[in-house]
Amino acid sequence: MLTDVWRRLLADPHKSWVLFEHGTCVVLMAPDGESAEQATEILREFGPVHAGSSAGDFGVIDLEDAEGWVVTGHHHDVLTYVGPDEAVDPSEIAVGLLGRSKRHRDGTELQVVHVEDKRGAPDPA
């Protein structure tokens, strides 16, 4: 389940984040107001791909703590997970293009599936 993958990847007990339908996660470094609304605004601006601009850029992180990859974009707090079962071609370019297309779908459809609001979370003992 995507929520479990993101919980492993974002192990900081104080990080709030919002997960969208196609695997894009918006990490809220400074949560303000309603988390889902804040993340939706960020993804509305930084999710859609615009060819020939920085909105088309991506990077690929090969994960150590989970199978698969995280694809980054032009906003450092917008990350998209690509599972090993999704990538027909595991090359960096193919995974990056797949992650970018998933981010684009999330940035245009804007369907929140999970909110992890860690404001005021106690320190783990």
C-alpha cells in the first residue's frame, strides 16, 4: 500500500505529508492551515508537466529502504513513488518519465487519498 511505503520513506516523526491518488506525495515543511488544501495548492502549481520548462525536469532516486524509486521534480517537496511492478523498463529515463507522468496526473486530477498531519506529534520514546 502506498501509504505504508511513504511512511517508511518519510521516517521523520515530525514531517507532515499528503498523498495523492497516483503516488505523488507533497511534504509540508511548514504546515499552515488545512494540510490537504495546502498540499493541493502546491501540487496544482508544481505537478503539471510543461514541456520545455523546469516543470518537465525530473530526477530519479533509487531507494534503499523500499523497492522502487522516487521521482523528483522542480519543487523539492513534491515526490512521486514508482513501484518496481509499474516500471516495464527499469532504466532511469523510463522510470523518470513514468514518475513525471504520474505527477502530472496527480497535479491535474488533485485527488487526495491520505493526510499525515504530524503537527504536535510527540517525540518517540
